[in-house]
Amino acid sequence: VCAEYIWIDADGGYRSKTKVIHGVSSVTLNDLPEWNYDGSSTGQAPGDDSEVKIMPCAIFPDPFRRNGNHVLVVTDTYDADKNAL
């Protein structure tokens, strides 16, 4: 299953990255782990402490990947101190 994690960057634009989940044919929200990305590239964190956590909050069937039970994952973003961004 491909899970496309989606979030909003510092400028209000959309960002995403794909997590491949092996060994399953479908997923629920509870199956999806938190993930992270480099927030300095999206204007959401300074370069010296740039990890941003993305937490899944909703999933939807992926209309772009029709072969399989792939999902779009809407996420919330948090800095290292767990403050919402």
C-alpha cells in the first residue's frame, strides 16, 4: 500500500511524500505511523533543528493510484517540542 502523507507548508502550499507499507493489502488510520521531514526546506524550521513530525489525522482512498488500496493521508505538523506548526 502507498500512503501519500500530505501537509501544508509555511507558505500555505501543499507538500507530500509517499510511505510504502509492505505486507498489507489495506490500512486504517491507526495503522499509519507518525513520520518526519526536513522543515528547513519548507520554511517551517531553522536549519540547525529542522525535523518536523507529521501525524496522520485522516485518510481517503487515493484517486490517482487506482491499482490497489492506496490512500491519501492528511497530516498535522509539529516541531520537536510537539508545538503545532
